[in-house]
Amino acid sequence: MTFARRTAYTVVAVLLVSGCTGDPSPAPPPPVAAAALPAPAFKLVAFDSCDDVLAELKKAAKDVVTPWGFDGEGRAMRFPSAATREGDAAGAFGIAKAAPPGSDQAGFSGTNNHEAGVDEPDLVKTDGRRIVTVAAGVLRVIDPATRRMTGKVDLPDAAGQFGQPSLLLSGDRAMVLMPVVAPTIMDKPRPSFAPYVDTDVRLVTVDLAGPRPVVVGSYTIDGSLVDARQVGTTTRVVVRSRPRIEFPYRPNATDTQRLRSNRAIIDKSTIDDWLPTWSASNGGEERGGRIDCGALRKPDIFSGTSLLSVLTFDIAGAYGTGDPTTIVADGNFVYSNGTSLYVANDQQWRRMRAPIGRPPAQALELATVIYRFDITGAGPPRYVASGSVPGVLINQYAMSEFDGHLRVAATLSDDASSVYVLRSDDMVRTGEVGGLGKGERIYAVRFAGPVGYVVTFRQTDPLYTLDLHDPAAPAVRGELKINGYSSYLHPLDSGRLVGVGQDADDQGRVVGTQVSVFDVSDLTNPRRVAQHRVKGAWSEAEQDPHAFLYWPPSGLLVVPIYSASPGFGTLALRVSGSNLDKVGSVRHPSTTYGPAQIRRSLIVDGTLWTVSDAGLRATDPTSMRDQAWIPYA
């Protein structure tokens, strides 16, 4: 893993199932301030024909293309995202995703997901009978009872893997989600300045029922893997596709000449350059196709540079078309509570239209558009409504549905943050509470039923407690100022909250990982009752909650930890009332490539399992004594 500060803009799309039609929307208007964007006035409509699709995409794309392509700052725009967004203050090297309370069902911990019953892909899964991992293009199965690896299988075309693969598990089937380099460009030389690569999304189904795992099917589609959600055996995989258009590098040309050339290239494109293609393989039977123009939907405002598709699969079944439906839009985060699926799009492309030389952050205040879809059926999601809030979200935890309302926390240009309440059936705003962290930005959000918690940071960490019982009048009830910040919040029960983040000095300089326990039983008087600090350290759990383990039966809390000395390991703590005590740590043997970084922890039948790219270690969670080491190599 490269410890570099990364900002990965996640893109998510969900689309209409029904074939509604309407008049073509006008060309994208000039940038407008967030406050001018109407809250509920967004809709999705169909195109009239493939010619209409191509004409509107070209027109919109030419309006936003820059001398350097579709990104005015020359940064990579085609890359596999990990549903992530930067959330660190001063150089913590983080990845961001999502997660919630640990499972104590059947004696094993599940993935730390945002909502119970809505599974999220991760690099390890367990059902209590087996532990399944994916690393370096290989799926492995471990028997936790015998503490042996019982099988492994090489995943097809793993050599082209581009990014971290992840897993979903249902019964005796595992689905591996793999971002891979598109084979059409594997042997194609690219100029050294090109900051991106073309990618595909490959899904691979593995049957775990027999004595050895067997690959039984695969599905590939053009684009970047955004994220996926699983409810029961139904999995929805979200993909972002960019037009396959090459903009040549012209170092001696002026910006005006480059822009004219890029628009001419867009004019020459065909429908095949814009619509993603897919292929499916089931036991040697091959089929394929292209996203159909009739499946495409457009919002009122779009950039013409991205197509976002949601695919629907039954993990237990064979791969078909994926029932792809597609929207012309960008997006950043997806949140689902199992019956609704929300897609947040902060319209970053609007900032790219700022005049050259003008700082994007000063060019335009952004509004985040949020689409709501009904996912109660096994088929593709059904569009319900959409609305907007001023500002941008930090991650999917900034959204939460409760009692018929969606709560959304957003920051507006590091000026101040607000929490908005929208009625979920029509996405009309019903309430708002603002003024959170003036001059700061949000670092963590967690909603828990009718209350909420927001952390902002610049020099100190105000933890705000919110009363959300009345959707028309959300209110701040309390505020706690301490040094540092929490970037992940985890409710333990109705009165306690754990925060994982960075400690900081009085000037706001981060100094190492800290785990805090807050007493929030009185919303008007939140208190930190326990704290554990590791100087000079960083934990992946600070930015990827899938790396966080809390085991309620024993109060065990485990996060991976890294510091210059002693290096990679885990930090195991025990939470008991207002106490936070260190239990011990776990380390994995080094490999020929260097120290092994522990990424995940889980509990199976009373044993603590830790997972790295080198193997798995079984540990007694009480004494922290090693019980077994299962190397991959």
C-alpha cells in the first residue's frame, strides 16, 4: 500500500427502471450559486433516440471540456474509486468508506457496515463457517475451526487488476469485485503525461460448496468500480463510465488551440465512444452487448462526461445483462438503509468550468443533488424523487434515513456546516440547523435514530450533539471542544459513542492516533470519559470504517495501527462503562516485500482473527496469545 495522501472522488449512479419520457433538457446552464438551486426540482427523463443521446452528450461535453480534457486541472479523472473521500487534517494517509455496530449473531462479527442488513463489499468476509479473503488476484478459504486454509483459486485476468478487489458473500457463493485495466489498452503505449488509465469492472462468482472453490461465472463492463450494496441475495453494483475519447497532448499549442482541438474531437465521436459495453460468461457460455440508448436517463443538469450505471444481480444465479440502467451524471456517495438507496452528487464538474487561473474553490459554491430510489424489490431500483442541499458531503455517513426523513450533513466552502432534513417521499427540505464549526469543515458524522453527532475541525474538535426528533426544527443541544478530531464515530449504545481519529496540539497539528469514548447520554452535556493515544501513529480505521471492529459481548475494540516504530500491527482495547483499557496488540510476520500491514480484524467463535496481505493470524482475545498463523505464500 502506498502511504500517500489521496482524494478519490467516488461516483455512484442509480437509474430509472420505468421508461418515462419527456422533452430533452436544455444545454447545461452557466454555473450558479448553491443557494439558487431549487431543492426538489430535479427529475430524470429519457432521451428520444440514439441520435438525441449523441447530440446532447456532445453538446454538454463541449461545454465543460478544457484545454486539458475533461478535467481543467489536469488530474486523473478515469480511475477506480473506492467509495472514498479525503478526510484527514494534515497529511494522514487515508482511505474512506463506510461502516456500523458489529454483529454478535451466531458468534461471529460481520463487516462493519453503515446499516444493519445492507452488506458492503470488503476484502474479507465470514459467515461463521468459513473465512473468505481476496488478495493479489487469489481468493482463499480458511476453516476457522481447524485453522487451516482449505482452498484457493486464481481469479481470471488478475494480472490486469487495478486497485483493491473486494468481496460479497451469500450462502455458498462469493462475488469478487475487481477493478482491472481495460484489455484494449494493455499493449497500447500512452504518453508519459497521461495521468489516467482506462479501466473495466470485472465481477467473478466463485462456488464455495465443493472441496475446492471454483470460478463459475464472470461479468465485465467498461468503467470504474464505484461501490456495491447487497440486500439478501440481491446485489447492486454501481459503475462509472467515461467516454472513450483520447485528447492528444499538444505542448506547443495555446490553450485556445487545445480547446478548439478537443471540441473538434468530441464532434467526431460516435455513439460507440460513449455507451459502455458488457460481456458475461457462465460455464463457457459467452454473451455480450452494449448499454441501450433506451435505458439512458438524464437529469435536468449534466456535464456529458460521465455515465453512471447500476447493475442488478442475484449472487446465487448466473450472469445475464445485469439489467443495466444508466444516468448521465456524476456522483460521490451512496447510502442505503435496505429499502431506499440514495445517491449524492456534489457536481464537482461545475467547478471545472471556472475561468483558467481562477481558484476552483472561489469560482462557485456547490450544491449536492441527492436522488432517492426504492430498492424494496429484487429488480433495478425505482426512482422516487430528488432534492438538493448547499455544500458537499464528507462520505456516506453524512446521510441517514429515519422515520420518513433523510438527514444530511454538509460543509459549504470551509465556512460553516449544516444539517438538513428532507422528507424522503418527495425530497423537499423540512428543516435545517446551521452554524456548525464556523471556519472549519466536517470530519465525521453519525446519525443514530432521532439524534446525530457531527465533528468539525481546524484547531480543536467540536463534537456537536443534535436533537432531530422534530424534522421541522432540528437543533444543536450540546458542544464539546477538545484537541484533535474524530474521523469515525461508532455508537456503542444510547449513551456512549466511540471516536477514532487524530490527537492534535493547541495549534491544530496532528500528533497521532487517538481513540475516545464519549458520554452522550445527556445531549446538552457531551463529555469525553476515556481516551487512548498512540503518538505518531495512524490507523486505517480513521478513514475506512471497515477496518474498525467492536465486539459487544466482550467490549473488545480493535483497529489496525501504524507508527514508525514498531511499525504495523493492531491496537486492541476493551471498553467497559467509562473505561478504555489496552488489551494488547497483534503483529504479522514480515514478507519478502517488507512488513505485513494488518488491514482487518474479526471474531469467529471466540477467536480474534487479523488479516493482512501476507496471511491470517488467530489470537486469543483475552490473553492476546497467538494460536495459529496461516500464511498465504
